[in-house]
Amino acid sequence: MELTAVILTLNESQHIQACIESLRWADRVLVYDSFSQDETASLAEMAGADVLQNRFENYAQQRNAALNSLQTDWVFFVDADERGTPELAEEIRSVIASRPERGWYVPRHNYIFGKLTRATGWYPDYQLRLFKHGCVHYERPVHEVAVVDGEMGHLQQPLIHYNYRDTAQFHAKQRAYSTYEATILHEEGARPRLHNFILQPLRQFWWRFVTLRGYVDGAHGLRLSLYMAYYEWVKYRKLAWFWRKR
């Protein structure tokens, strides 16, 4: 069973070599690059990975293009800020050799602001990343969805994810996500109501801190829960702006 690890990149010179090093156990590592302006491509080649470049249109298109470029038995998608482990490698080799499932969810250990986040919605944080080639395609341009032809399973060993190195990066990404989510709501015809600006942030906080046990992460979990509650408010503020503009 040939396994190819695929890393989608755009200006990932900070992470790419360490990511490739953590995937040495794969039969092939392919860096599928969106014409990075930094040294991502050259560093990847120096680290022993194959490099292909393709113009980025959206995430689903990029993943589908990467899949179409491959001839392999199994595909394992990894982001540049993620790291494989020997334990995960052993489990993946075991399931692709002996199990009938065609897609596998992989849990992640998320390090946010340098801290392992054990709850608050960031664990187990299952991501559908391991596929039998030819049995998957992606839909939806942002927060892309993998559609698998066949049964799926859940791995036990986690990917390591160095997520959100600082608060500036966190807020920049959450602002982008809130805009996207408000756009989707607007396209679906949803209108903001006064209670949305109060109840939705409260529900988000309760879900993160209580239901998803954010309290396990202490002050770190409290801060993240408050941040995510705030961006629920931001989402509805942007939705209201879309309707006023219209």
C-alpha cells in the first residue's frame, strides 16, 4: 500500500522543513504549493519532498487538483503547521493494511498561543485527512468538505497542530471566518434579530466553556471561550451590515 503525504502550502517557509521531517515514514511527500513568494518550494525540495505548483482558487479546488495529480494507493493530507508522530505513523500503516474503511478522521492536539488546548472545542478536533485514493473529492470553497465513497473510521493517535502562534494571528483568522460565515447566512436569507446579538454570544460561551469543558483549560480556556463568544457577536454585526448595504 503506497502512502503519499500531501502538504498544501502558501508561504510556509517557517514550517515546511519540520513538517516534511515528521512525515519521513510516508512513501512519498508531495508539497502542493500555491506559488509561494518565500522559500517554501526550495526548502521543500532540499528536505527531499516532491514539489508541484498550482494557482490557488479555493481550498476545495486545490485539494482536488492535488488528488488528481497523484498515482498512489492512499493519501494523507497534512497542513504545514502540523506534525506527524511515530505513533500516528504506526496506526496509519496498520489501518490501511488491514481495515476496510476508505476514509479516516484524525484527532489533533492543538497548541494555541503555545499551550496544548485539551478542551474548549479544540480536542479531539477530528479532521478527515486519510483517504483511499480515488474514493474522495472536496466540495465547498472555504471550510472545505471531503466527500468519501465508502465507510469512514476514527484514528486514536493525534496529529500535532501548532495553531495560532499569537493573539494577532488568532484575531485575524477569526475576523476572516466571521466574514465568511456572515456571508453564508446572508446568502441563505437569514436576518439578524436583536436577540441574536445577546443570545448567540452567550450560547457560544456556554458551549465552549461548559459543554465542551473549556474550564479544563483554566484561564486559557476562559479566554478562548470569551474570544469565540465575541466573534459570534461580530458575525451578526457583519450580517446586519450586509443587509443594510443591500
